[in-house]
Amino acid sequence: MTAVLRPNSARAALAFLTRLPGGKHPEGLDAVAASVPWFPIVGALVGGVGAGVYVAASQVLPSLTSAVLAFAVTAMITGGLHEDGLGDAFDALAGGSTPERRLEILLDSTHGTFGVLSIVLMTVLKITALAPLAGWDAVAALVTAHALGRSAAVGLMATAPQAVGEGLSADYSRMLTPGLGAAGALLGVVVAVIAFQASAIVFVLGAVASAVVIGVWAQRRIGGVVGDLLGAAEQFTEATVLLTATALLT
């Protein structure tokens, strides 16, 4: 847990997950692993910026338009990192005919039909889930969605087998200690509890379910997870949290 308190580790997480100023890329795999507990906090920051845009825009624009603007801003902040992973994951897992072919597709940076459809449909789903919410409900939902989304990715990184032995996801997983992994998962839970108190359990269970679904699907199709699957887990969890918030609060 001490890695959670290191400012340089927070800056490393900020540099990896966003394009916001103040980040600093880590030097060495130990520093990379030490940044993991900060992932949900960086996610909460991204969600907070998106929530600010949504609430401000809602004062003068329809809620649906405001939701589009909010997600446009969060995608720009992250450089579409997780959306790109979602698209690659669906191209490979839904389109490939063999595990070898699916891994080959994952290495291709271009998006095919399944990838484009998954990004478009997931974005539409998140926008329409956010639009019915207003005020603090919208803020709490967006912040929690982004925080738990990163926690879900950390949970998979720490527990699921790696499909390949090389790459960023494999490096993170190899250097990730149980304590760092637990901290990265639990800090998202803390954010959810702050936002929703006792109701947080529903959102946490949704995040766990999203991560499990992606993890099981990946293990069956390619024998484990890779970095793109972590992005897919983050996106699924975001959508799950927003849908849950809309169901409970409207």
C-alpha cells in the first residue's frame, strides 16, 4: 500500500492513462507496477472532468447533447485508450476463427467491422445511460464508472492468465504484487462507497461481473488476457455502472 502514497507513482499512472499535464512516464518495470494502485484515482479524475462538462453543458443544452460532449471530452483526455482496446478485442474475439488468428488480429492496429460496431454501440449505450441523470447523480455515476472501470482492469491484470508472454499487459502482470493489485482494485471500491454509500455494493458487483465476463471470454478464445482485453473490461464496467445508476436513480 505504500506505493499508493508515492507522488511519482501517481504521475506515472496519469501519464499512462491520460494526456493530462503533470504526468511522468515511469522508468523501469518496478515503477510501472507501483503506478497501478493509482489507476482508479486517475479514472475518478477523468470521470470528474467529464461530469463537470456534463453538468455545465446541461444548463444550456439538452441532456443528450451534454452527454455526448462529456464522453467526447473523456475520450480526448484518455486518447481513446480503452475504446481502442474494446475495438481490437471485439475484432479478435468475435472475428477470429482460431486462437492463433485471434492473437494475430489483436496485433493489428486497424479496426474491422466488429471493432467499429463495438465502439459505436458502447458509446451510444453510455451516452443514453448518462442522459437521464442530473446533478449529483450524474457526477457520482460518472466518477464511479471511471474509477471502477480501472479497478476492473486492474483486477483482471492481477488475477487472469496472460495470453502472451510479451507486451505491456504481461509486463504489468509480471511485476504486480498481490498488495499492489489489491490496492488498485479496492481504491475504486472506496470511490464508489464515497459516491453511493451503501448502494455502492450494487455497482461493485456489476464491476466484478463485467471483469469476469471479459476474463472468461478471453480465456476461452485466446487462453488469457492481453492489454486490449483490459480496455474492453474498463469499457464494459463503465457502461454497467452507468446503466445501474440510471436504473436505480431515475
